[in-house]
Amino acid sequence: MEKDLKFYLKLFSSTFTLSAFTIGGGYVIVPLMRKKFVEELKWVDEEEMLNLVAISQSAPGPIAINTSIMVGYKLAGVAGALLSTLGTSLPPLIIISIISMFYETFKSNFIINAILWGMRAGIAAVILDVIIKMVKDILKTKNKMSILIMVVTFIAAVFLDINAALIIIASGIFGACYYSNIKWFKLHNKNKEQLK
Amino acid sequence: MILFQIFISFFLIGLFSIGGGYAALPLIEHQVIEVHNWLSLLEFADLLTISQMTPGPIALNAATFVGTKVAGLPGAIIATLGCITPSCIIVLVLSYFYFKYKNLNSIQGILKGIRPAVVSLIASAGLSILALAIFKNENVTFFNFKLNDINNVSVILTLVSLFFLRKFKADPMHIIVVTGIAGIIIKSI
């Protein structure tokens, strides 16, 4: 693939339009990126795309940004990564800037207030729905440690008011220790069995 | 100075929101409401509503919204930069190693520990949003409410919305638009 000006323009316009027209955040944009880069442009193959998304999901930051960085990096190194990041972050910056200006003016408007009041119930339901799905997914794994972590961190966040970043760091460190130990035990037992 | 504070706050939000989408919610709430008082809980809920209806990641929308409110357009740009800087650094490093070794199993344990914690944190932030939706007063929470603080109409609206989301897999966008229209009708009566 030759990397001329046309290629960079295409990379920028692809990420820009993807970001500008996908409402609903990371879990919506990722399938659309797959469609664009794998099926339409054939810049990335199917399996590679899955790997890129998996890594993007496990790294900090918005998934859409992370996936753009990885696709951009694969196609054209650091320059490609920065260009696709710019393409993905510009649309929200432009759109929300405009809305924010109107927000200050319209906040005291009766109709806008009534709409926002009603929508608050809608958004609460949407978030409840997401939470129910996620809790169900954790319960479905039947991993007792995952369920325990979920309960303990919930108590820490809601009742003890412990900082979210602290909770994430603590459970990350705990996970690293606990699960690497399990692996070690399994290896250990296997070796024992082999010795017998 | 304020620009620097905005940058740091959104840098932290970008750095610790692992898992995308709603994972950023509790962190934004903490930085923007509790640490800096840049938004009220009510404005935060409006921000979520706007985020749902506009394109782009919640964290970036929040960055622009808060940045604009606190320091105009420069604030919006600085906040957005702060939010994506950790991603840029960390994901570029990960990309480098991935394309070099194509194997990153060592971080699996960390992720397995973090995933359930992220669910709890989202649930905790969700509770404050729910409290805001169903109580009449902004200062009432699940810890100090009385029965007459509950707005019955809001509870019904929330439950009906939840029913359509769970039972018929309704599009969240449609739910939000319909509840907005319901808001006009109910408030006009």
C-alpha cells in the first residue's frame, strides 16, 4: 500500500466520518470500524481487527480512540496513529462545543427543562439496563472470585465512598497476584503429576 | 492555572477509564462534581443525556462540555487533549509490542481483576443518576430519602423505559427521545 497524501486523507476522512455519525459510544463504533477497515477498505484482516479491538478494550481511555490509534499505527506508524486520533476526536469536540453554547442559553427555557426532566428518567433506565446486563455477564462466568470482587468493590464505592481510581488499581493488582498464582498452582500440579 | 487543572483532571479520567463507554462515568463524576465543583449533579445528568444523543465517546463529550463551561473553547481543547493523551501514550506502546510480539497474555490477570470492579463502579454512578431521576430534590439520595421525596411519575417513566429496554431490546436513542416528549406532555398538563 503506497502512503501518499491521498492515503492520509482517506485515513483522516474515514475516522472523522465514523466518529461524526456513530451515536452511542465505543460499543457502537467498533463494529462500524470493522465494517469500514476490514470489509470496505480491506486495510486490516478480520482476525487482526479482533486482536486490535481486544487490546483497545483493555487499555485505558475511550475504545473508539484506542482502536483508531491501533489501526492508524498498523497502517502508517506513529503519524498514522496521531492522524486517526485527530479524526476521531474532532467531531465530538466540534459538536459538543456548539451544543454547550446553546445549553447555557436554553437551560432556563421551560420546554427544554421539561424535555431534560423526562429524558433523565430515560437515561436512568438506559444505565440500569447496561448495569443489569453487565452484572448478569459477571454472574454467568460463575467465577466466584469475580463475583466477590464485584460485591466488595460495590460496597467500597457506594458505602465507604472510596475513590474509583484507587478501586481500579487495587483490583488490578489483586487480579495480577491472584490469577498468576492460580496459573502457577496449575503448572505446579501438572509437574507433580508428570513426575508420578 | 485553570487550564492546567482541567488538563490534569481529564488526563486522570482518560488514564483510569478502562473498559470504555460507561467505565468513564464514575471517574468523570468524581473529578467534575466532587473534586472541582465544575458541574452540579443536575448538569452532569444533562451532560449524559446530551452524550447519548450526540456522536463520540462519553469521556470526550464530557471533556468538551466541561472545558467549554469552565474556560471556553481553549478549555474544551485542553480537556480533550488531556483525555486522549494517556490513550495515545499507552496504546502506542501496546501497539508497538503487539506488532512486535503479537502476544499479550501477561495482562490477562490484571484485566480479570478489574472487570468486576468496573461493573460495581458503573453501578455506583448509576445509582446517583437514578436518584436524580426519581427524587424531587437534587440533594436527596438513597441514604436520606423519605417516601414523599419520590416523584411517582418519574418512577413510572423509568420503569416503563426499563421494561421496553429489557423486554423488547428497544434502541436507547428511541427511549431517550420518547421520554423527552413525555416530559413536555407531563409538564404541560
